[in-house]
Amino acid sequence: MNDSNDNNAGINMPRRGFIGGVGLTAMAAALPSMAATERTNDSPSTVKTPAPGLRRLGGLEVSEIGLGCMGGSGFYYPFPGKARMISVIRDAVDRGVTFFDTAEIYGPFTNEEVVGEALQPMRQKVVIATKFGFSYNGNESTGLDSRPANIRRAVDGSLRRLRTDYIDLLYQHRVDPKVPIEDVAGTVKDLIAEGKVKHFGMSEPGPRTLRRAHAVQPVAAVQNEYSLLERSPEKNQILAICEELGIGFVPWGPVARGFLTGRFGEGTVFAKEDNRARVPFFFPEAMKQNLAVHDLAHRWAQRKGVTPGQLSLAWLLAQKPWIVPIPGTTDPWHLAENLGAVNARFTPDEVLQFRRELEAIRIVGERAAPGALAMSGVEAPEKK
């Protein structure tokens, strides 16, 4: 998953006027050309220091900021359409982005088709991540399903839609509480041996399940929600386990679905088609309190001559050198803004000072509806 920081049509949006003119040079700066490795051994002993402008996720080498492509197939209103999303993805490649995130369930299926068409001409220059973990009745998901046969069905479909013969990073989208993680990781290990997959990832796993999976097939990356507004990976052991085991970390929702950019706020009414309408963080009373987090980012952004969105991404980059956020966007201007975050730097003292100010703010609400939250942090059953 990822977040969109630009979709605002159909929304009553009282802009918090900060963007005009700040950080424009940084926004327009293109990242250097970057190439991905094809290393398949993600054990810490094989991971080398990345080249300048790159970061490592296990054995993968990727751009410091990736592109979350989910919003190209809905979720955040208004929906951009296929041609626009293809254009944005190719613009990202031109600006040096090498890491692109999608999933079978985005659409479902249609997002992988868009990503595959967009990236086919430059396939060898980029890293594509996708996800499995659900079953379907036609175009409707029928729930979690990480049985080995369903993993293979999903991978074959993803390869076809992505127009490729290998997937660089294959995530389990959510832990299936019915399937031992050893069966899941073992199936991915077999797919790696067959050449269909290069690296294994997990999204929103429980800490014990992450360790068990890694023992079967090294995990290159964990993808969890992580932002100034949502910092549970710091509290539930996941970041600590990633550091211990040499696993990269990919924050989805790194600007809190656009909230930290200031593009909506108190009084916002989301269109019914917009996923954010169901997120408790953004219910009216919670929004009123949580704007204090945006205001903190705004103050610091003014000090550094960047936008709050850039400041929020820079804060994530400053936490660990193996963190690679994937902000989503369907707009070329906001793409340039996001990538300009690499030019906003925190000193060690600033990291500590910002942390003190951030932790003084009480955040209200949950990051998702109860049903979605129930699929996060799940521990897989023991293998019998």
C-alpha cells in the first residue's frame, strides 16, 4: 500500500497556505540515474554499502524514494485514469526513481497492468514490487489466502500483467492466520529457485511471524504504514527486528495519505469513493487534534525552506539508512515535490529535537477501520 498526496477534487479542502514558492529548486531536482541489482541472497553478510543516492533493502539496491502506484487504480478520489498514471510512472523513471510498488489486489488486477505497460520499455532498469495474499471471485476479493497453490496462481497472474518474467520483490500482502508462515516462505523460496521471483517481502506481519519467515527464506523488506502520524513500527518491535536481521523497511502512507502535506484539514469532507473517508485519523474531531502534527512539520519546513510533505519524507529518511518510503501520487508536480525530499537534511541534534516535539503531541484515532486493522500484526499459526 501507499498514499496519495494530490487527489483533492470532490473534497472541501481548506488549503493551509504554505507551498507557494518554498523548496522549488529541491522539488525540481532529479535524482541520479540508478540501476537495480539482481542479488537473491538477502542475508546481512552479503549486503554492501549502497552507492551514493541509493539505499538497500536486503540485497536489493533502489532509489532513496520509490513510487507507490496504488492510487493509479482508485482508493483516493478523483481517479487519474490509465494514461495519466503511465505518464507519471515514466516521469518518475526519468527523474531517477527505480523502485515501483503495486499489488494484485489494487483494482484488483488493473494496477499491475498499468505498471507493467508503463515500465515494460525500461524493465531492466527498475525494481518492481508486487504482493499476493488474497483469493477472488471474479473481480471481488473473498478474503485472505496464502496457501501455496494460491501464491503460485497470484505470481503467474502478476507476471503476465506486469509483462515480465520475474518479480524483483514479492510481498505477502497480509499474514494469513490459517497458513503457517513456513509454508508461505517455502513457496516463495521455491519461486526464487525457479527464477520467477528475486526477493521475498512481508507487509504488516507480526514480529514472531517475521522471524519465522526469515529463518526459511531471508526477507529483503517489510512494508508497514509509517509516518509522523503513525509510528507503530517503532513500538511493535518491527523496526528493531529489521535492524537486527538486515531487513529493509518500506513505509507505506509516508505522508499520511496526503494529510502531512496540508492539502486537507479541519472541515474537509471526503468524497464517498475516497478511502480516507473511512480512516478514523481523519474523522472531524480527530482531524482537529491531529493537525498539530502537520503544524509541527510546517514550522520545521519553513526553517529548512521546503514543504511539509518534503519535511515529513526527510524525517523518515533520517531514521535509518535502510528505510525507503514510497509516497503515492498521480500528479507530476507532486512527484517532483516528493523527490525533492532527499535535499532536506536533519542533523543528529535536529532529529532528537524534532522527536521531542513530536512525542509531546497526542494523536487521536486509529489509522484504519477495525476490519483493516485486524489484518495487521497477525501471527501465523505454528506448523504442525
